[in-house]
Amino acid sequence: MINLSVKVILNNLSMIADTPESTDEEKLAHSFLIYLGLFMSFGGIVWGTISVMSGLVYQSLIPFGYAFITAVNFIYLYYSKNYNISQNIQLWISLLLPIMCQISLGGVVATGGVVLWSILTILGGFTFLKKSITVRWFIAYIALLIISGIMDRNIESLGIYVPIVSHELSVVFFTINIILISSSIFGLFYYFVYSHQEMQKKLRILANTDPLTGLPNRRAFFTNAEIEFKRAKRYDRPFGVMMIDIDYFKNINDTHGHGVGDEVLQIFSKLLMRYSRKVDLLGRYGGEEFIVLLPETSLKDVRVRAQRMIEKTNALVIHTPQTNFSFSISVGITQQHYDDDTLSSILKRADNALYKAKELGRNQVQEK
């Protein structure tokens, strides 16, 4: 329950910059920056707590300050949705405050290389989604490292107060830095990589799915059907095809409107999926036409399946504010023949059979 609550909270936080106009890529960049701020804020709280426990109260204000500014920045982002301003604020404090913290604690050795926290700014630079800006942030990070190195070498001559940090405490600082920075980098990349994979998966689904019915589109059907055709031909296994057309669909649109027409397509698609096997290949062939490829199925069994679909469709009732109505389908079926060299020749026969069913009065199944 606790893990679930934390996950829900983090998920909600990752969306505070999103708007209805945000693309998937922008949403990913938003959440990446927010998680970066959360990781570094956690590190800041840890660092501030250790500083206080070590008697370095003044120096603890910098890491605690990072967490505080991040919280204020995210609240501003939530209410304003001004991502560009919040993005720049977050990256600048992520770049500058670790270096300030290092100087305040006496340099690289004393702090165990706390300046390395600024390396996360390089990752944050990718949230701009522009190569030139990302490169600029990397150059800024390198330049600041050089400046911090020069200042570290001359820290006493600059008149900066340097607290005495023991070697043991310095080792503790270094260990904590490495663990937290490595965990942050791993966490950010883990999130980015798997979010990117999920986004690619969604894009593949969108590319292969008819958005109205949820069925595979014509391209996806042909891709899978070609694979099944080659398999069936290689192992001499039967398969059947059903070509289905909703009868008088134009009249439905003209009489009840295109919204109701879309509803008819959706209802029939659900019916088709409900009474199909997992191995069957379904697809919206175009308009009000649908197609089903049935592996390991004889023509006799295809006819039984087609007749059942006709009966189930006839039993459907579409409810509208004005009236209720039913609709029917015509089905053309065929089976793979041993001399079929292409999938298109099989589909052509199924299409001819469908034409015959419509010609003979519709609401029936015919074969070729």
C-alpha cells in the first residue's frame, strides 16, 4: 500500500507541467526534469542533515536551500505551466549550488567531490529537446568545473572561511556522494529508457490499430496474414478467410448520422472480437468492411463461424434518441487452395464471394 501510494504521488508530480497540448515527447522531458529535481533535493536533504550533525549549520543552508527552491519552483510550475522558466531555474540551481556547497565546505577533498552533483545538469540539458542547447549546458558544466577547480586551489587566498573537515568525514562525504549520484543517474536513465520504450510501444500500436474500432488496420492485417500464408503453405495447413460487409451502411449514416454509424462499427467490432479465437487474425479492411483469417480451419467450419456471426449481428439492437434499429451483415468466405501462390488471390475469392452474397439479397454467407 505504501509503495503504491509513493508511486501514485511520484506519477502525479511528474505530470505537473503537462497541458492538453503537450506531446508525448514533451511529457517525457517534463517528468525527466521533475525527477531530476526530486533526486537532487533528496541528496540536498541528506547533505544538509549530515552538515548539521557535523556542526556545519551555516553550510547546511545551501543543500537545504536547493530542496526549498525546488519545492517553490515546482509549485510555481504547477500553477503557471510556464515550463521554460521553471526548467531554467531548476537547471541553474542544479549547476551552481553543488559548487557553492563545495566551496563553503572547504573544497573538493573536504566535501568528497560534492561538485559531481552538477553532472546531473548534463542529463537535464536533454530536456530542452534541442541539440544546440544541450551542448551549451554541457559546455557550461565543464566551464564551471574548471572555475571551481581554480577556486579550490586558491580557496584560502580568496579569503573564504574554510571549516575543518576531518579525513574520516571527507571519506564519508565521498562515499555518500558516489552512492547518491550513481543512484540518481541510474534512476533517471532507467526511467528515461523504459518510458521511451513504452512510448515507442504506444506508437507501434497506434500505427497498427484502427483508432475507431480498436481492430488491426489494413496494413497490420496484411503483415500478419502474409506470415500466416507462408506458414500454412510451407506446412500444408488449411486456413479460411471471411470477408464481411455491413449491409446498407450508407443508409445508416444518412438516416441516423455519422455518429451512430461510428457506433455501429464499434459495436460490430466488439462482437467480432468476442466471437473470434486468439489465433484468428482480424482487421478493418476499409469503411464498413472487415476481414478475418482463420488458421487451421476448414471451409465447413468457416461457414459455421460466418453463419454464427450473421445470427449474432441480427440479434443486436442499436438504441438512438429517435428510434431503435438493427442491422445485418453479408459474408464471403473461402479457403486456401494448394495452388494459391499469393495471399491476394485468396482474398480476391473471398471478395467475390462477398459480392455474390450482396447480389443475392444480403444477410447471408456465400463461398468461392
